[in-house]
Amino acid sequence: MQIEVKQAKVEWAEDEAVLLSCFEEAKRFVGALKIIDDKLCGGLTHLFETKDFTAKLGQTAVLYPQGRLKFRRIILVGLGKRDEITIERLRRAYGFAGRKLKELKLKSICVQAFESNHPTIKLQESSQAMVEGILLSNYKLSRYKTVEENEKIALEKLTVLKERRKGIGEIKRGVENGEIFSWAANFCRDLANQPGNYLTPTHLAGEADKLARENNLKCRVFSASEIKKLKMNTFLAVASGSKEPPKLIVLEYLPPRRKTNTLALVGKAVTFDAGGLSLKSTENMLEMKGDMMGGAVVISTVTACAKMGLPVHLIGIIPATENLPSGSALKVGDIITSHSGKTIEVLNTDAEGRLILADGLSYARSFKPDAILDIATLTSSIKIALGTVCAGIFGNNQGLKTRMMQAGEVSGERVWEMPLWEEYKEFLKSDLADIKNVGGKPGGAILAAAFLQNFVGELPWIHVDIAGVDFKEKEDSYHSKGATGFGARLLLQFLKDWKKL
Ligand code: BES
Ligand code: ZN
Ligand code: ZN
């Protein structure tokens, strides 16, 4: 995909289509809309008069200039009411527009930059949101069909237009960020949509290694015997039921110049979660090829931070394994000595995410980071608590939680804070070991977080549970059906806004 920012008048555009946006109550057209309306001899005015198009958020209309302009189509997208516009609503509107481009199989389009004098939305941010909306909605699933049903359709060229020179720099920065943010999310979607027989821990490690080479990151992949030497027994216990070997992926990004803090990012990567001996039902297993999304988010976030040259030192830690039942699998009741030295009684092998994260978090501490963040498709309870609209966050540091809430608002990947009062710890007391991995159904997402807290010590820590937001059952605005890639844009925004702790 080629993206260009050009100082030019909209009527000079020569592409297959020009994309324009407008607000609901536009009575009098100004700027590019006025020019187009004049060129079309009042075509836009007429469209509004018919009320076929009222510019409701995400509504689209296609007009044909029939030779009166050099391009063949005008795609109009509604932004809704002017005083209700936010960055996320803008992103969604362009998501709907992007779906229209896909439907029309367009390969090359021009898009008019959003207004430069908006009181609350800066040009850089609106440009980023616009590019994200278009690139995220243009995402196409890799298919495994032997006979391709549709010809390959994807946008190849996008040109952002602005008439005056002022603001071109801001647009360029926004476009660049939008491209990186969308790449990160689409990378996660691609991995999470791949079935378990394709995306194994070995394959995931290969993807991380490839990105590391291309982006100047350090990458080390530990084999099962090396994981054993590190004493990550809990991680190995989860992997023991599977023939596919586990991998511990460690990625490091060192900023080129000044650095603010060192952060450890730990991501759950269970490439298929059958539940182990506590086997899931077929229905509950369906989405479990995507149980590695936290890991994919960490891989893409570390890579994207390197692409942007952010001043944070990052260690990405991704324990990758399958969770399957077999003669060698972890058994219910087993007691394992974890990397931290704490003993864990495993009373449900399907609560495996917290087991591999326990070792991941405790291993992360050995890098002496200033803060630890983990992200995981951890519990179905979080979906019951918050639905499919936002992720749950937990942590021991108010500053980190506030920053994450803000990053959620800006990125549109919203989060909501959940409690972690000490009363919850009671439920995880084991008769035989230091701790048990489950504590009953009520408050399941909180109990999982309370379990993880045992392995971070006093370090500032934040945990993001994305189990409710990992898949979409049907497409909407900038989401396609299937994996959402939720978390990548959230963490990137969080790290882009990072200030020294
Ligand atoms: N991977 C699942 C959580 C999950 C559920 C992710 C639905 C995405 C969608 C996790 O490993 C799991 O099975 N958790 C159990 C824990 C329970 C046994 C305490 C759950 O949430 O049901
Ligand atoms: Zn599970
Ligand atoms: Zn799982």
C-alpha cells in the first residue's frame, strides 16, 4: 500500500475516486464540498434535498461526475452531528467509507484531509484516525480455499489531499502513525485468524524473529530445554500435554537515543486452548485459535514502537504453547513449583493462561523493569462483566491505570477498571500449596488478576484482559468479522504518550 500526502486542490485529483466527508447539518457547503457541488451543477445540494443522504455517522453515497471532473466517482461519508464528533467517531466514519471502497473494488483513491481549524480535533489526530479507519476496514482475511471465490481486492494507493501548505507536516505525521497503528492491529488479526494447525508456537516464534530482523530488534527464542533451565516449570506444565514444542519468545527494543523507562510487556500466547484435561466443549473451543492474541499484541507493539523510534526501552516476553489433553498432560490436582519459587495447586487445567503468565511475569522481573504490563485473552468472566465493548484493566498503580484509560479513549480500544481488593485473595488459598489457580466462578476475571498479582511483587503493574473483545461475530465500521487485533493500538497509544514514571 502506497500512501502519499499532497498539497493539491480536490478538483485536480485523477484517481478512481475521491473520498469526502460531511456533517449532518451542512446547509451551506464550504471548501472542497462547495467546489464539487459547483462542478456538479448543484449535485450535492440535490442529493441532500432528496434526503437519500443525510450524512448520519457512517452513511455513504456514491456520485458520478460524468466527465465534469477528472475522476469517476465521489464517495461521500457522513460524520454525524458536528458537535458530537470525536476521534473515534471519525475513525468509524472512515471505516464505513473503507468498506464502501472494498465493495466497489477500488484500488486507488484520493481523500480530502479533515478540517484544519476544528476546535477539539487536531489535524495530526484526524489524519491518523482517517488512515486507521480506511486501512483497518480494508483488512482482508487470508483464506485457505483451493478455489478463490473473489478476485483479490485491496486498496493499493491512497493520497491525502490538502489545498493549502499549512498543516501538511501534521498530516504527514498523522498518516505515518495511522499506517503503523493499523499495521500492528492487522498483524494481530492475521495471526489470531490463523487456525491452530498453521499458527503453532514455532510458527509464532518465526514471525517474531522475522520482524526482529527487519526492525533491528533483539530476539531470542528459548526451546523447551532452555525454558527448563530457566525453571519456568508452570509454563512447561501447561505445554506438557502437547506434541508441539513450547517457545519462550523474548524481544527487546532499545531506543536509539534517550530512554525514559524500561517496561516489560508480557503477552499470553496459547496457540490453541482445548482446556487440557479440563476439556472445553466444542462450542467453547471454537474461538480458541485466537488465545494467542495477547502474545501477538506484544510482538506487534514492540515492533511498532521500534518503527516509530519511541524513547521507551521495551522487553517483550511471550510464553507460547498449546493447551491440550494427553497422557503426558498436566493433571487436575498437580502441584507445580513456579519460576518464582511459589507452589501452585492446579485445580483446573483450563485456567492455563494465568499459569504461563505467572512464569512470564516472574521472569520479567529479572530484567528489573520500571513497570510490568501484561495482556491476555484470560477469562470468559470478563466478557460477562463488561460485554464485548471494552477490555478490563487491573493493577496496583493508579497512574498506570489512568494512562491506560486515556489511551483507550484516544485509540477507541476502550478499557474499564476492575477492582483488586485484598478480600479476593482469600479465594485463592490452597490447602496444600502456596496458592491455587482457581477460586470459584463469582468474580472470575478478578480472581485471575489476583492470582497474577502474586508474581509481580511490588513493581508497578497493569493487567489487561481482552477475552471479551478478541473476536467480532460480524463486521462493523472498521472491524471485519473475526479477530479484532484489540490491544495493539491501545498499547501503542499508551506507549506513545509515555512519560517517565
Ligand atoms: N482462553 C480462555 C479464556 C477465554 C474465554 C478467551 C473466551 C476468549 C474467549 C482461558 O484460558 C479459560 O479457559 N479461562 C477459563 C478459566 C476458568 C476455568 C477458571 C474461563 O474463563 O472460563
Ligand atoms: Zn483455558
Ligand atoms: Zn486460554
